[in-house]
Amino acid sequence: MPFSQSISLNQTIPLDELRYNEQGLIPAIAQDYLDGTVLMMAWMNRESLQKTLETGEAWYWSRSRQELWHKGATSGHIQKVRSLRYDCDSDALLITIEQIGDIACHTGERSCFHQIDSTKAAPPSNTLSEVFKIIRDRRARPTEGSYTCSLFQAGDNKILKKIGEETAEVVMACKDDNPEEIASEVADLFYHTLVALAYHQVELRDVYLKLQERMK
């Protein structure tokens, strides 16, 4: 059930074409607009969807309170809407949002979705984000025998030297036109670049923002 229909917020979404359930509601999934993490699922009705389109911030319908719910109105963790899609059956919405405060769940967690074993960790987003989290954790909590920790301990010169070496190896793999080696060497280059970001305390999200700016 792909979410293939994209609606700009300054356009009119075909409200009458959406398929609401018997209670006049439609499920809405909120997803981080940069790294793709699924943050929460809530319900919308026609009025909350219209207010979302008008304000550019997420409004939902609270089934327990039977009232409109402006996400973050009390906590300050509002959701700025970047795009809104409806699926091919017109019975579900996907909202990509900028989560202010990086907390979407009322429990104080980033995401409302947890593993079956109740692990309170956001669901996997993209691989780079997950690897970067591990690298930052290694810097905050050094582990004996960790290659990442050894890079941090050696310092900037060692990290930059490795980036240079991996860049050269990517070039050579491309010259040899070896797809498997290219993928392997680019993975090494990505990893060491993430180490450099963590060492200099640059957020990966800042890199995503730069890439998004350049997409325009």
C-alpha cells in the first residue's frame, strides 16, 4: 500500500476523496522528515486535517477526549509538517514532520513504537543514523578493544588520515570497476566520515539538512 500521492501544503487536499472509517477518522502516521524514523500514529478527522493544512502544524483527533488535539500545544513538542501523503487506497495518511524537541511520545521517548520486548528505542531509520548513534555512544562511553574508541583516542590526525586512505581506496575500486569492492570501500569511507563528524561534534542531521537544501 504505497504512499505515492504527495500534497503540497499550499494546495487543497481532496478531503472528499479520502476514505474515513465509520467514526469519520483516518489513521495518520508521523515520520521524521530527515532520517525517516516512524514517530507515532494518531487519528485525524476532516476538521483536524483541515487545520493541519491551514497552520502547517499537526492537529489530530483524540478518541479518548473526543476533541481536536494540537500536537505539542502543552508540551511544546509541536510537529511542523513538511509534506503530507495519502495512500493508494485513500484510507491512510503519511505526514513527514519536523519534530520540535525531538520527542513525539507522551512517555518522553522520541518514538511511540517499541520492540516486542518493550525496548524503548526508536525504530531503525536509515543505516547511517543508526551507525552514527553507535559511534557517538563509543565516544561518550569508551569500550576497551573498540576500533572506534581507538580512533577517538588517537585524535584528529589519525581520523583524517584514515579518511584520506579510504577515499583513495574508493577511487581505486572505481578504476577497477569492481561493484563489490566499490560498495565495501564506500562503506569504509562513510564510517570514517561519521567518526570525524562525532569527533568534531557535528550532527548527522546537519548533513541531512545540507543535502536537503541542495535538492532544491
